[in-house]
Amino acid sequence: MTFGRPGAVTGVRVVLVVALGAAATCVVWLLVAWEVSGPWAPETLLPGVIGAVALLALGVGSALSSRFADAAVTSEGLSIRPAVGRSRTVPMTDIDEVVVLRSLLLPTRVASTPPQRVVLRSQGRTLAGFTPRDAELVRQLAVGGLSPEIVATPLTPLQAHRRYPGSVSLAERGAVPALWALVLLPLAITVVVLWDAVVG
């Protein structure tokens, strides 16, 4: 069976490319403004703030979206193509248990229904944890003889990690502090530049 809808990770990749392009543009813009107007001039404020936001969005976005994946059952096993990172295939014979976290409370959630996190386990350890595009994969695994354990209780990334180590990434567990940094860092840069412009 091939990937039915290969565009599941395309949106994530497009957003990351746009963030990378914005960050690179702002770095060039900042360097030009720095050279023309001097360090910490008011003209460096806008590219500095936009560039910082773009870089943080790129880093946080890459980390938080790395578990989103296109996945399908093939003749070789379960093929997983993540939004960030290399594709891999897990042989079906290596999978002892499939756990589906119906409601993983990630700050990246924008839909009313949270994405499902599929966790593949073998001998008490996690082989892979990823978020597929839809529920079709779970049905495919059930047809293949792997009856999933459904966890309907909403779980934070920390709770999911305690119950199923490896089911969520370190970045997902630190998502809330990272999002605060995304808000506070540009604000701090703005305050420093304005203070220097007024006092200095």
C-alpha cells in the first residue's frame, strides 16, 4: 500500500521554509542597516525583531512538528515519513503493542479535535511515536492484526512521556517555555533598542 495522501507533511515543510527565508532575509537586512546606520540604530530595530521571531519560529516549529508524519502499512512494514528528519520503516514483526493517544495537548493544536499520537512499542520500549494525518493508519494496523490500545484521557506531553517514554519529544515537553520565549525575546530586544536610542 502506498501513501494515500502524501501531502500530510507538506504544509509543515512549507511553513519551515518560509520561516527560514524570512530569517535569512532579516539577517541580511540587519547587516545592511547595521553597516549603514551603525550598531543599535533605530533602523536595526525592525529587522532585528522580525529576524528573532522568524528564527524562534523556525526552531520551535521544527522541534514541535518533527513528530508529524505520513505513515502507511507497506509490504516491508510500517513506513513513516516525518515532516522533519529521515524516513524509516518499522517491520510489523517488531511491533508488540500499538498505543493511540487520542488527545495529546500540544500548544500547536489549532483544530477542535486534537491530532492522535500513535506509539509503537516492543518489549516495554518505544520504537516510534508520531502523529499521522488521520485515523486511517490505525484502521490499517488493526486490519493487520495489531489491535491498538486507545487512551482517550487528554494527556499533556509530560504525562504522555511518563506513561510512554519516547512517545513525545523533548521539544514538545518544553513547548510552553519555548512559546513564552517566542513572545518575550522580541519584546526584550525592542525594549533594549528603544532604551539605547532614548538614553544613549
